[in-house]
Amino acid sequence: MTTIVNVVVGLIALLHVYILVLEMFLWDKPRGLRAFGQTLEAARASKVLAANQGLYNGFLAAGLFWGLSLGAAGTAVKVFFLACVLVAGVFGAVTANRKILFFQAVPAAIGLALVILA
């Protein structure tokens, strides 16, 4: 069970690395425009804000990787960062785009439940 839990947590961390790349480096490129449904003009106007969001997603990923690196002692760290991802996902779904609920909050909720139950 521990291996499955750690794989799920690792996948959530990798998802946030991907979001970091989209927001920090690809925001105004074709891939970023498609991912976030932006026009080039809107993306250029919000590029600095998106890069800031990307950095925060990187911190979430780093925290999850940190929790994984601690082994059994990392449970509390994983719980904290998965809860942060869950809150960020719910907030993003309410304020920005409902798809965020399914791409960020639901995986975090599943990961959090697995970590707590393991």
C-alpha cells in the first residue's frame, strides 16, 4: 500500500512541476495558450502573474518531494502539502476555472485520503 500511496503523491508532485513549466515558461507559447484558454494578448499582459503562480506550484511540488524523501517520517509533510494543493485547487476552481477542481483538487483529495489511511 505504501508504494501505491507514494506513487500517487509523486504523480501529484510531477503534475505541479508540469504546471510550473506551463505557467513560468510556456504561458505565452502555443502550449500554454491552449492549456489555459488564453489569447496571446491576455497571456502577455498576465505573464508576470502567471510566473508567480508557477513558482508557488513549484513549492507545492518541492514539498511533496520532500515528504517522499523522508520515508515514513514524511507523512505529516505529505499531509500538509497535499492539503495545500487541495485548498489551492478548490480556490482555483471557484475563482478561475472549474477544470482545476478535476486536475488539481480531486487528485490531491485522493492522495490525502491515501496518505491518511495508509
